[in-house]
Amino acid sequence: MADDLGDEWWENQPAGAASSPELTEKGHVWEPRRIVPCCMYHTVGGVPGDKWRTMKASDGEGRGDTEMMQQETAPVPALSKKTRQPKECFLVQPKETKENATKTRKRRKKITDVLAKSEPKPGTPEDLQKLMKDYYSSNRSVIELEELNLPDSCFLKANDLTHSLSSYLKEICPKWVKLRKNHNEKKSVLMLIICSSALRALELIRSMTAFRGDSKVMKLFAKHIKVQEQVKLLEKRVVHLGVGTPGRIKELIKQGGLNLNPLKFLVFDWNWRDQKLRRMMDIPEIRKEVFELLEMGVLSLCKSESLKLGLF
């Protein structure tokens, strides 16, 4: 082989070599190439690449094959920062916080909402009878439920929501002055007014000043007053009016501090509503205590017509 690269050495090959071309590994016809240093290639093309590249020596029959080889061996230029392909962006939805969840939740209707929109209706004796049947229907027979029915004669005129407490008591008990003068028994009262709380009892006592006159009134609730103290007070003096809660009145009857036989009037604070718009019989605890109190001799006194019931 000549040292001069310009020497076309393949032209001096033997005749047999030209007539029988060799096949490459891929099955293509072998073509003579010349090897060009990388520095020469840089001066010609100016494109960075491998250390050595092969160039086609002559334009013969294998033009297409050599171009494919050059395309396979040609390096892919690195993408610059400006020409980088854009990345896919995904919008992440913010997680729903507890505050937002509570805002979107539908508000349940409460009994206060229903009562606020409804018109107030005065209580009737039928309401009391129905509540008693509903309360005892689960544990009493049909015959026992019939025994709970009270005659209409034992009920006083119900409040039509136009009366104050003093005016209502004057209407249902016009002979109150005569009754209280004849009453001289201790450990008893002539009239009981039952309400749902101690605060309500104080309000009722203040609102009945026009009716009570010189009558002796006693607070019958558990707030700041012990049962033993109330029993001693009932034993010492004569009391005409008692205002309190059903739980404390029931406890006084159990301990023998209050006798129901001289009782003439039992009035329920039926139509008054608290801040939650509940009547006293809408509260399960109060309703239970009222019915237990009725069974402690009140129902028998009503049936004997010695006791009258009123719904204020």
C-alpha cells in the first residue's frame, strides 16, 4: 500500500478480486472505502462526531447503501436548552378541606326549624291522653291502657294563648280566696303548677302576683334547695301554692313530705317553649317524670273528681 493517500490503491488489485466482490455481514456488496482522520473530517464538514469516519471513495452502484450507513453512524446533535421538548403538565386539583366539606354539606332539618315555621297551637286534653297512650303502649295491655283514660269532667278549660298566668288562674279558680282561707293542713298544697325548669318556675311565681294575693307560695325545684330542707318547711307552715318541676315533686311525695289528698288543682305549663322551641312534654326526661307523677295518686284523684287538671 502506498503512503500517499491520494494513491488509488484499489485500482492495482488483482483481476480476480474485482470480479468476485465480497459480501458484508448485512448482505450488502463490499465497497472499497478510504479512511479519513477525524481532524480532516472536521475541516471538511465541521460537525463533531466519532474519532474515525468512512467516506465513500467513488460514486458507484452502492450509493444508497453508503448513505444509509452514514445516517446510522451519524451522531444526533444534543438538544440545546432552548430547543428542549416541553414536558407534559398536569393540573393537580386542591384537596377538599374540612371547612369546605362542611360548607357543601346539606344542613339537616331540626325540630326547631319546623316549629319556628309552624303556628303555635294551644294544648288540649286530647293531647295529654294521646301522649299517655303512646308512652305506655309498649309495656301495657289494651285493658290497662283503657284504665288510663280520664273523663272529660276532670279537665279544666285549656289556655287559648291569650291569657297570662294570673288571668288563667282566675278563670279556672274564681273562688280561690275562700279556698285558701279554709286550708290549714301542713305538708300539702291546694294548687300545684308543674313546669320544665327552675328558671321557668321563678318566672311563673313572678307573673302570678295578681292572683296569689296573701297566699303562701313555695318553690319546689332542685336548684340550690335540698329535699330535706323543703320537707322541713312543709312540716312547719301551711302552703297554698307550689310551683316546681315534676322530678322534685315526685321525690317529695316519696319521702312523705307532700300529701296529695288536699290537692284541688294541678296545672301544667303546657304551651310555653324554651330557647329550642320545645314544650315541657317535648323533652323526654320531663315527659317520663310527669307520667310517673301521674301514677303516684294523681290519676286516682282525677277519676274521683276531687282533682282538676289544667293546661296553661
